[in-house]
Amino acid sequence: QVQLVESGGGLVQPGGSLRLSCAASGIIFNIYRMAWYRQAPGTQRELVASITSSGSTNYADSVKGRFTISRDNAKNTVHLQMNSLKPEDTAVYYCNPNNGKYTYWGQGTQVTVSS
């Protein structure tokens, strides 16, 4: 059974930082591309950042230079370091492993950027 446990969300002021984590179990973690998506109310889910099994990263233009995705294959964990947060970053953030055949979703963690 696949489990994805996201953590690290919360309320932060504009310009602040948060670090999201996703702990995965039930999958062979190191063969999966890992990604973070986000969804704000009334919008479609969008890709924020991804990291391949070999460590290559990709970012949405809106977060380049502010967010950093990383993975720890020994701990089956992926992180998203978010700096210089803006109100438009407010959304539910989802962890997403994908190996081209199977994909899974976590329950999401709420990030709210507000003064």
C-alpha cells in the first residue's frame, strides 16, 4: 500500500520561508520521478517542481530562484524549500511520485502566505 505523508505547511508572512517534506512508503522510491504540485481554490492543479531519480530538477517559471526541490533516497523523502514566499503561493501542495506507469497523490498540505 502506497503512503505519502506531506508535512511542513502553515501560515507565513510574505517574504518568509517554509520547507515541505513528503515521506513515501510502499514504492521503490529511487526509481520514481518526484514532484510537487499545488492547487489554489478555483484553479487547476499545477506543477511546481520535479526531480528525477538521477537528481535533475525542473521548476515552474513562477518559482524559479525561490524554491528548491531535493530528495533523500535513503530516507524515501522529498523536500521543497520555499523562500521569498508571496501571497500567490497560497495553495494546497501535493507530493506526486510518477514512474511513467504509476502515479500517486498525497493528501496535501496547506500553505498560506498572508500578512
